[in-house]
Amino acid sequence: MPAPRLILVLSENWTLTDPHDLPALVRMAVEAEDAGFDGVMVSEHIVLGPGADANGLMANPREYALPGNQDPATPWPNSLLLLAAIAARTSRVRLIAAGVIAPLRHPLALAQQLATLDLLAEGRLVAQPIVSWHRPEYAALGVPFERRGRLLDEHLAAWEVLWRDTPASFAGEHYRFTDAYLVPKPYRPSGPRLWVGGSSVHDALLRRLVRYGHGFHPLGQPTDAELTRLRTELLAAGRDPEALEMVGGIRPTFPDAHRPAPIAPALETIPEQMARGFTTICVKPSQYTDDPAGVGPLCREIVRRVAGM
């Protein structure tokens, strides 16, 4: 069994770097590439509002930002601009825009941005379009929260024709355009690789994944029954389940609310994830070091430990 692909999560690392020092995140991406990581990941919000902390703030600020556990003032720089800067400084790592909240934009504008970034990265872009969870964010941008799933479905359908056809036409319930010349196209005629994810394996997720997805990136751990259902749906659609990238991740065990976790125990969960079919593992560096100069050594240690499993 080959070693899993390793992804460095560059969002939410504000215990490790100053939010104004975005070049530090670019340097971490370069260090991850030099260490042998396969990709770097950036997520997004456009704005947060009241209720972002409705479930209480995370106990340790190094934890993952999840629905309802973050300060509304949490920094969220533009993910696509940050990945463009990383594209200019790297040559091999994949650039993973994990959590592009598609319904908050028009599909023409977002299709152009993704195509341009994919060209800059020479085909290294992976995009994970989502609907997200924060109602005030939708309200601030004037987008109906209740229709976010339908809006995402139309984005996916519109991107397909925009990246394939010149000119392109599309008629949906919410978006429509005729003879739109979106040029230049992405690096591949089919567009960037797409991941699909969510907190559960529901009908809409399965429909999007089977139709458009190259990877599955769940929020949390899916059950065996959910994975079986996913495999069954792929087979029924004539797709090879083994060709789907399965994205997991390690979780820290913090000694207290003020310090990072040791890396070795977190890595011990990887063989079990691989046995369940996961091929890609995400790592958030601020969970395992508070020293910006320690990110490169941490990446090298992870690569060495994983290769020895």
C-alpha cells in the first residue's frame, strides 16, 4: 500500500503567525513542498457575523474552526488570492481551495477566477465548492440562505459548460447566460479537480460527488455504512470507487488549552484511516508547534514518520 498524500492546512494558524503576515503562509507552503508534502489547503469565509461563536469558542485556539465555535473577528483572508501567491512560489504541490462558498458569488465570476488560478498553477488547483453554514454571511451578501444547495448545484452545472464550451450558454432557476465567451479556459478541458464534502453523506452530497467529484473530503469521520453507500452509488454510476481520492486527517490531543499537541500520537491514526480507504491526510501545523521556524522541521518529521509506517 503506498504512503498517503500529505496536505498542509494553511488556514486558521493564527497562534503560529500574525494575520497580517500572509507571506509567512506562503513560506510555509514552500517548506511543505520542500519536505515532500503533496499539497497545501486554504479554506474561506468572506465575512463572519453574530452567531459565529454560538456554540462557544474552541477550548484551545489551535483547534479546527467549525460551525459555531469561532470568534466573529477570526481572520479569513481571500483563499484564491492567497493560493495564487503560493502558485507563484511553488512548482509541485497541489493548491487546494477547500471550502469555496460558491453560492456567495455568481458562477461566471467564480468560474473565471478558478480557471485563471488553475492556469497560473499549471493544473495544480483542486477546488471544493461548499454551501457553508453561517446564515449572517449570506445575509450580508444578499444571498438567500435557504437556497444555497440549489445555487451550488447550478454553479457546478454552469462551470461544466463554461469550462468546456466557447461560447457557453446555461439556463437554470437562478442563473442564466447565453453565448458567454469565458476565455482563457482552465489548464484541463474538464476544469480543476473537484472535491465534495460535508458533515454527512446525504442525498445531495452523493449526487454532486457521483456527477462531478474527483475526491471526497468529509467533515469528521463518516461511518462504515456511509462509506458503503458512497461506494455503491459510484459503482451504480459506472465509476471506479478506487479512483476517488479519499481525504482524511489527523486530530491532536492537546495537553491543555494553552499548548500544541505532540505529533507522534496524532500520526498513529493514519494506518486505520488507510485501512478504511483514505488516501490523503491533512495536517494543521499550528496544532503541533507554536514556532513559525518549526514548520519546515515538522513537515520533514511527518514525512519521515509516515514513510516508515
